Amino acid sequence: MKTVYVGMAADVFHHGHLKIIKEAKKLGKVIVGLLTDEAIISYKRIPLISFKHRKFIIENIK
């Protein structure tokens, strides 16, 4: 089985994020690399959802 890596900020999680993860699951085991708050701040803005809460959302996708 392949391992598929998907990197994302997932700040303001939406259907596009879910679609990417579901498509990746078709290819193999999915590992989501979640950007830290600091990484998001460095290229975008202060995240609206904390890393802790974004991690909780990602971990609970079936």
C-alpha cells in the first residue's frame, strides 16, 4: 500500500480540504501534514482556528 502525504493549513476547514483528503485516501494511506500557527503567520496571517483545534478536526475525519 502506498503512503500519500497531504500538506495543508486547514485554517477555516472547508469541503475542498475534505475532497483532497478523500481523493488521497483512494491512493493509499494518508498522512496529513498540518502547518503550525507560526508557519501560517509567516506567509499568510494569524490563523482563525488554533493548531490544536485544526488538529482535532483532521484527526476526526473518517
